[in-house]
Amino acid sequence: MLTKKDIFNTLKSIGLKSNDSIMIHSSLKAIGEIEFGATGLINALKEYFYDGTIMMPSHTWSFMNKDLDVLDLEQENSCVGVLPNIALRMGFIRSFHPTHSIVLYGKNIDYIKYDDNQKTPVSATSCFGMLHTINAKILFLGASLIKNTFIHSIEEKYNVPNRLSEHTYKFYSKKGDIIKEYNMKKHYSTLNPHLSEHYIKLEEPMIELGIASYFKFGNANSIIVDAKKCYDFTCMLLEKDLHIFDDLKLIDKSLYKK
């Protein structure tokens, strides 16, 4: 069983401090049994990062598909894992983004405003797109790098073709009495309906270069990624080959090895 002491020891062993900003992608099934369950995990994270900021994706892209769809941010669950849904009942707040919202707890509450008035799923100025500006660490707890939503934002920065729908959708996000209108494109590619599967090709070079490292979290094989280093590396790759994520072909080492 993963205890609070285990969680603290693991976070310390991978270099995380109480004032860090972290984005967590997770699989509770992969982690295994946790002391006091998912609520115990969230309470341990809140206690450890008492001076920092904890974020998780609370995406709803799987069912926000038609013009005039309305997302009730206080009622609709995330389609990308159980943990953010539980976090919402434990003091986390949720950004207004209709398809790629995040939940957040900690000092940097104003950070969620980056998701206001977005026109694409994960722009360079969205909550995900700004992770590198706050030196965030991205944790994949039993999740692989195909879940690395951050890479979408870097591709959007470079206007990589064949990534967004031609149609601009009209969505609404609702939280209490507040309703916001969004006119935005959705992720779409003729190459792969789940193009983020190609992001797995970043794992080997990022481990090799020290941008990411492996660790164990409970039963889960996990990865920690430095958002700023990941951003710089991915930008460099895209400047050399704009289509580098169009397929699963391994990244040529000549692109990053001198």
C-alpha cells in the first residue's frame, strides 16, 4: 500500500519542493492501493506542496462535439481520469476552457485565467501552453507520454498543419451564474485521430538528455518532465522538422546530438 510517507519520500527523491508547480497526469489503477484511497493521495499532495500549485487536466473534449454544446463545469466529469473529478470535491478550482480545462489548487490561483477567451484546444497562451513560464514539472503517474497535452500547445505555437478542424465551434462554459462563450476549433488530423500517440517518440531522447526521468509511484512506472526543458527541446525539433510528430518514426539523433 502506498502511504503518505511513501508519497512524501518519492516526491522528495525526484527533486520536488514544497513551492513547486506541478501538472499531474495519472492512472489510479496503475498506482494501485493507496492509504485512504484517492482522497488520501490528494490530501498528501496538498500537504507536501503547501507552498506551491497542483494542477490536473479535467478535459471534456470527448463529449463537447456540437455547436452550442454547454459545459457545466460544476457538474460534468473529466474524460481523462478519475483523480481530477475527486479533486474538484476537495477544494480545487476549474478553469473555464470548454474542452481542455484544468483543475488547480494552491498559491497561483490566478493561473486559471489563461484559459479564458481561448480559440483553440491548447494554445500557447492557455494554462497548458504556459507551463514552461512557471517552471512547472509534469508528472505522469502510471500514464505515458502520449498523454503529454503540453506538446499540443507547442505544435499550436508553430502552426503545425493538419492539427485543427476547419470548422469553428461555438461552445459555452457555465459555472454557477457565469456563462462564457467560446468560438474555437477542435483537434483534428487526417494522419491519426489520436495524434498525441506520436508524442511517445519524445520519451527516449528526453530521458537521454535529462529532460525527463523515470521513477516508481506505488506500483506505477512513472515519468517526471521538466516543462521548460521540454519546451526548449520540442521547439528546437519543430524548427528543424515541422512535421516531426506526423508519424511514429523514431527521432533521428542527429537532430539533437552534436
